[in-house]
Amino acid sequence: MVMSIASRTTQNKRAVTGIACQGCAFSPLCLDRDKVFESSNTEFLHGLKQGKPIRKGTSIYSQGAEFKSLYVVRSGALKAINVSSAGVEQVTGFYLPGDVVGFDGMADGFHVNSLVALDTVSLCELPMAQVDFLLSANAQTRRHIFSLQSQSMNQQQRFLLQHCQDTAEERVAAFLLDISGRYERRHLSADKFRLPMSRKDIASYLGLAVETISRLFSRFQASEFIAVEGREVTLLDLSAFGADGHSEDQELRLIG
């Protein structure tokens, strides 16, 4: 069942700030009001909506649904899922606090993926009417939104390159480093964090078998690259891999 977000309009000069807003992709639009928005500030803040907490497993929108809003993750995590015409389900992305979701629906007005809460999630919603307003009202805000969309496309391109070129252990290392970097940009712990997604979700996203994910996590832990306790992961030493997760020495590869 798709969740209809019950939300309230954020009043001008009452934009919610604090830990949840640190590192948010839209924070320059909310917080740097005078410099960014000028006369369009009031319209933006009246249109931004903060929704009630959404329970784990709830669909925010479904594949093929009409595009109505962009969303920013305030807390929790989500996954994007695409189901092929043959009925094969593929996880296509994970979204953490500060990320913007919904760009997949902007091209032709319908969402390419479904978006599902991985745990309890809180979102800020920017309705399509406000997106249109921002794109037309102010060049600075227009560039910011286009920049966010470009970043999303670049992330997808890196993901595709990993699938085509990387070994299994390089994909897993790159995945962990990517999650670490994203938490760090949100002013959260980059060395110790909880993976909100299941091993099955990670396997689907990386194009690997669940058994391969489990084996590599075990080998990374045995090599003291990481420490794992349930879904809690501590990065101890992934220096064997570059910033993109690629092995810097062929002899350091773990799969044999």
C-alpha cells in the first residue's frame, strides 16, 4: 500500500533546523534564505512540508506512479526497487539522511522505481508545484536543483561501471566506502555505522549472490578490514582499496 504522507506546511521563518538538517541537500535552500531565495524564499518555505514518521516497509511511491514531489530524507533510510517486465526485482539505490529522492520521476512524469522505507523514516516533501516554481523563479536555486540531479546521475554511472569492471570484493569495498563517505558528509560517524539494508538488498544492488556478500563480509572481518556485529559495521582498515574501492595491489584480493 502506498503511503499518503500526512504533512504540515512549514511556515516562513520556522523552517526546521538542527541535526536532521545538517548536510541535507536542500539545506542551502532552507537556511541561507536571504542569499539564495531573496523574494522566492516565502513561497518555498510555505511549500516545503515535513511529514509524519513512516513505518518500515511502507511504499512512498510505486513504479509507474505519477511524479508529484521530491523528498529529502530527514532520518532513516529507503531503497529504490525496479521490477522488470519479466518480474525480476532489482534494488537500484539506497537513500540516507540528507539525500534527495524522486528524480526518477521528473523525465516523463512517472516514477521508474518504487521507493520503500527500510526502517522508520522521516521526510521533507517538496511538491511538484514548488519544484516548477524553483526552476523558474531563481537562477541560483535552479542551478542547485540541476546540480543535485546531476549528482544522482553520476552516482548511477559509477554504479554501472562497478558492475561492468569490478570484482566482487571491489564492489563490496566500494559499497562500504560509499556509505561511509555519505555518512561523513551528513556529519555522522564515518567509521562505525548501521547498515539499514539487508544482505539480500545489498546483494541485489551489487549484482551478487547473498552467499557471496556473507562470505566477503566474513573474509573482510577475518582480515581485520572491518568488524561486523549484526548490521553494525566498523571500518578498521580498508586501505588495501582506493577511495573508489579498487584494490591497489592484486595480491590483496580476497577471493580465491
